Amino acid sequence: MTRPPFDDEAPPDIDAFALRTEARGFAPAQLVACPACLRANAPTRMQCLYCGAVLPVAAGAEDLRRPVLRPLETWELGYNVVLLARAEDAPDMPHEALIEAAQLARLEPGQLQCMLTARVSLPLARTAARAEAELLERRLASLNLRVEIAADEALAAAVPPQRVRRLEWTDEALTGWTSADDAGVCGLWSDVVLLILGRVNRRQIEVEERQHRTEREVVETREFYEDEGVLDLYLINAARNWRIMAGSFDYSCLEEQKSLLAAENFTRLVTALRTRATAAVFDDDYTSLRHLLQAAWPVAEQTTSGGLRRTRGRLRLSVTTNVTNEPQFTRYSRLRRHLLYTRTDT
């Protein structure tokens, strides 16, 4: 017979990292009782390990608290703790402080060191609650790290960009069309404030399994991969940014410079836009920085089931997994816009 867990044991669905964190020894007087389930929690926690309720701050335990940093669901709006770019002449971070900061942000010390060396504003972590982000901000500030909290709402990360499939321009303005039927949106070249260049990867894995009585056997696997250039274009005061995908754009605006290859046309289009939008900031760092975004903004992965179907008298189950970095690129793009506007306002 399986016995139920004691009150001080974690249920089976508790995060293993959180459970290991609780292994640190604390005196009974230091433990914090959850106001919802009444179970004892370590004073390092902000939410109850068992039910997730917000915990009160124990007397003298403010410096012990650590953010949980659980992975957020795709539909959740969170708060991004952004490491601001360090000055070129900033001194190296002491090793002990680097270790502590990495532990707070759930990063490897080497990864945090790479983020500091890049001297570019990058997301350290994404939290579910603002209080958690503010705690991380205070703790990192005590280690002489400059950070800023950028809410998902401020980044408009859930708002899709406006896909532009055709452009026309004059010396003063450009017009973009999202489809052949719309009227087009016009903007002055002087209104273009930011151009973000990157690449979007999409991978689809299809697996078919044969159902046996006690187990499943993989009988067929198919994988499809797509990689294309992407350019985000921001016009001042526009509700949404424009997005140009290299593989689905009409390059007629290039006129005699248009070639037969989409990759060449995309490169020439970027050059043409940069030449005309002389006041715009150009950022092409995403591809070299994307490995540093993974901790806070992992690539999107979704698995769906195609259900059971009968083939040659046997039942087969199909499962499809789609992986893409496009939401990650969108967050990077919106963060660059947010930081640009913040600097402009200040």
C-alpha cells in the first residue's frame, strides 16, 4: 500500500529544482507558514511550494528570499528582467558576485559572463509576478548590476506584427501592403526609427507510432526544416510594426536590381531601406545573440496529436511537433523598440 506524503513532503508534481532548493537547512522558527494550506516553507520562497499561494515575508528574512522563475505558459503575461548594457570601461564583475547573480537568475556563471561581455541589453529572466521581478531587480542591484523591468504588456509581445508583402517608395515616403486587396499604409522615411534584421527557423517533426497491446513502436519519422530572413520595420507612433519575410515578399520595388533568388533580393531590399531611412537605427545582432536569449525566452515548441488512424489493418497514432524561434525574435525586436523609445523619452 502506498502511504500518503507527510506534510513536509512535496507532492509528485513539484518542480525538482524547487525541491532541491528546500534542502538548505533552516531552523523551525525560520520557516514560513502558508496562509492557504498552512504548510511550512523555507524563508527563501515567495510562493508556497505546495499550493502556490503568496507567502508573507518572515521577520529578518527579506535578504533570504529568492525568485522561483518557473517557466510561463504561452498565454501568460509576465515581467522581463533586462540586464542593461554595460559601458566599455566598466570593471569586470567580481567572481563571487558573478556566482551569486547567476544563481539568482538561474543561469550558468559562464552564460552570465557572456551576457556581460556582449555589452548589449539582454533579458536575464522572465517572471510570472511583478513582485518576483522587483525582488530580482533589488538583489542584482546590490551586486552592482543595472537591470530594468519590462512587462510583456509594455513590449506588446502578444500583439502580432503587420506582415507586409509589397512596398513602393518615393524620395519622401514609402507605402506597404499586407495583401493585394488592402489600401496600403503610407509613412515618411523620416518616420522610420528602427530596423531589426534576423532569421526565423521553423522545424516540424512528424512521428507515426504503431499501437501494440502494451507498448508503442515508432514506424515512421519525417522532419521538415525552413529558414528565412526577417526584417522588422518600426514607424514612429505606428500601432504595429511591419514585418517582411524573405520568402513571401514581392520584390518588384527593386526594379532593375531584382534578381531570381529571394535571398539576394532580401539582402538588396535591406540595403535599399537602410539607404533611404537614414534616421533609423539598424540592429542585426539577433542571430549572434539568440543563444543568450534562450534562458529567458526559449524557442516555442508545440506538440499536437493527429489521432488514431487505421493503416493496413493496424492502428497508428500520429504526433506532430512544431518548433520555431519567431516568438523569440518578436520579443527581441519589441525589446529593442522599448529601449529605443525609453532612451528617446528620457
